[in-house]
Amino acid sequence: MLSNLAVRDVETLIHPYTNLDAHRSAGPLVLERGDGVHVYDTEGRPYIEGMAGLWCTALGYSNGELVEAAREQMAKLPFTHLFSGRSHDPAIELAEVLKELMPVPTSKIFFTSSGSEANDTQVKLAWYLNNALGRPKKKKIIGRQRGYHGVTIATASMTGLPANHTDWDLPLPGFLHVGCPHFYRFAEPGETEAAFSQRLADELEATILREGPETVAAFIAEPVMGAGGAIVPPEGYFAAIQAVLARYEVRFIADEVICGFGRLGTWFGSEALGMRPDTLSFAKALTSGYVPLGGVSVDEPLYEAMRAQSLKIGTFGHGTTYSGHPVACAVALKTIEIYKRERIVEGVAAKAPHFQARLSRLAEHPIVGEACGLGLIGGLEIVADKASRRQYEPKAGVAARCVAFAQAEGLIVRFLMGDRIAVCPPLIITADEIDALFDRLTRALDRTADWIRAEGLE
Ligand code: PMP
């Protein structure tokens, strides 16, 4: 029986990334409040938010300082914008702070309201840059299978997941995908991590050569793939990829929307994985998810090209109403101040070994094929046969069932394509809470194994 609120939900809301038919009978999980790493539903039941919302609430659910920063800015100047040269203190100060933090040469910051808008901006800037440089054919964008970069027409095109392409008439022409760097699932028998990485770099090079290097503008990658399965790339992967990109003057965009601001125990994922991108996209933990804000770093050569181009056209014709929203910038400034003061990033590095040790113990579970991660992010894969790595039929929905059991155990985690389950808790999680998280996840896996037996799944 659905509650009154649940019935009203079903009658009125379209939910992103939800089976809209199943939702009619299953109904929503309606959350009401949060405290630390916990959220509470309308019945008062607590859950460990093992996904930090959507990989974003780094400082948990009850940070009064962030609330106060938003309140103060709202009371002072709730809205102004950056169009036509107008400006405000929080945007200027935040851009300064971010410029300092960026692990790539950065001349300026351009603000957006989401990760999708940040990556969409990256596509447009790569095109704009090549027009300014007099290479109008150099426009193709290469992403990766299972990469996730957003849902706008361009970013869904860069994304490498079937749900974002099937029946959406995507990807657009000019958007290509190369292989997913998931060693466990896609390496050949006997292949080393280094050899697998080299094979993927060779595939990238062959793709660029087939298309013609003069037509390829940019390559985009997340340091650790998030929505595609919480996948850590194998040894040597980015070194091999970068060597190819450099040979053909292909711009390298790091999608730091999940990994940025401490997730891997470094300020940015690029630092943890030895990436040397030309530019970064960021969002999510920039404000700890409390208000929407994203952005991109702009290097000096790009800035000079943008300046020249806007001189020609008369304006830089890009930006949204909420680019650099003052309340969002104020919250971001406070978030970064807290990250620095509380040594949150160092804390992640200190907690990560315990988190990863508990995660990798799950690989011993009878239905788990792989369990690994980096920093405070991890993924596990449920398999039907550990030796052959055979998977259950997707329609059996085994990982979805496991996530439902986890919820019943008081833990929110997320299932992803290929019977994978992601864990990505708030960065403030304590050692005891990490233990509670994995105890609950273990019980959910036990219940899933019982269910598999009861259903007679092969
Ligand atoms: N890039 C990555 C790596 C993401 O994980 C996401 C969102 N999960 C996006 C981009 C898109 O961000 P948004 O949902 O804020 O548009």
C-alpha cells in the first residue's frame, strides 16, 4: 500500500533515471531530513547515505555553516549575474580560490549550474577554440564506453551508456566512443594491466587516425568512472592515453564532477591518477551538493582565443542566467573553507585504506566477482559464476534487488549497469560508520544470495 504522499508522487512526478512503469507500484522512497551521514524517511527510519546523495554531499546533511553562508548571501544580494560585465564579490573570490586549487594551468573560471552544463560548455569551447585557431574541421569529440558526462544533447552524446542513447536519437554525429578501461570485465585472459592499457591507447590512436587527426578536437574522461560502474582505470592507462592525445593535438578534458574536491584523497582525481588534462569540469562537491554549482577551468591559450573570437563577433555568446549564482558561490566558498580548515582531503586519504580494505573483503562473498575502488569511492560487481565471471540476465535485476535489500538494512547505495553497485559516502564518514556501512552491505549481499537461490536463478 502506497502512502498518501507516495500516491501523490506517482500521480505528479517524472523521476530521472527511474523505471517509470515499476515506479507506479513500487512508489518512491520519500526522504525528509538529514543528519551527518544519515538521511531519514517520512516514517523516521534512518539510512546511511552511502552514495552521498548523487556523489555530492561531501560534508554530510547537517552542516550549519553552509546553511548560514546561503542565508547571509540570500539576505544581502539573492541574485545578480555575470552577463554584460556585471560582477559580484562571491564569484570573484571563488574564482580566485579555484584558480589557486586547480591542478592544471588556469587563467579563468567559467561557472555553470551543473555537471552537464560544465561538460556541454567544454564541447562548445573546444569547437570555438578551433574556429578561432582557423581549424574549422577539428570538431569531433571522443568519449568512452560507460563514461558519464551528463544529459544535454552534447553531453549525453559523449556519455557511453545505452540508456542515454537508445531512442534518444543519440549520439549526435561527430561524437565517438572508445573502450572502457575496466580491467576485470574487458581484459583478455592473461593480459597484464599495462598491456590492457596500451591496447586501449592503441584503439584510441587507431580511431583518431581513421577519423583524421585534423577532425578530432577533444577527448573526455572521468578519473574514476562513476555512473558507468565506479571503475578505477588500470595501471598506466592515462599515461598511455595522454601520449596519444599529445601526438595529435587533441584537447584533454578531465571530467572531475565526481572526483573533484577530495573524493580520491587528493583535491582532484587528476592528481591521484597522474592525469595532465588541458581543462577540468567540476560540480557536485564544490558546494557539497547543498546548492547547484559547476564550472570549467579555462587555460590562457583558450582564453586568448575566446577574447579574439568575441572581439570578432562582438560578444562571448555563452552563459546561463545562473552562471555564478551569488548564493551558490557563497556556499562554495564556505565549503572550500571547511575542506581546508577541517583537512577533509587529508582525512579522506587517511580513511581510504580502511574503506578499501572493507570493500575488498566483499570480493570473498559468493556472489561478488570484483570489489575495489580508490579513495572513498568503490564499486562491486555481482556475478553468477566467479570463475568465468558470467553475469545474470540483466532482466533478473539482481543488483537492483541487492540495493533494495540494502535499503531495508538502512543503507542507501546505487545499482549501475552490469549488476554493479557503487558506494560513495560523504567524505566526513567516520571509521565506525564505514564499518556499519559495510556490515549492512554484507547483509544485503547475503539476502540477495538467498533470494537468488529461492528464485532458482542461473
Ligand atoms: N559528469 C560526471 C562524471 C557525473 O557523474 C555527472 C552526474 N552524475 C555529470 C557529469 C552530470 O552532472 P549533472 O547531473 O550535475 O548535470
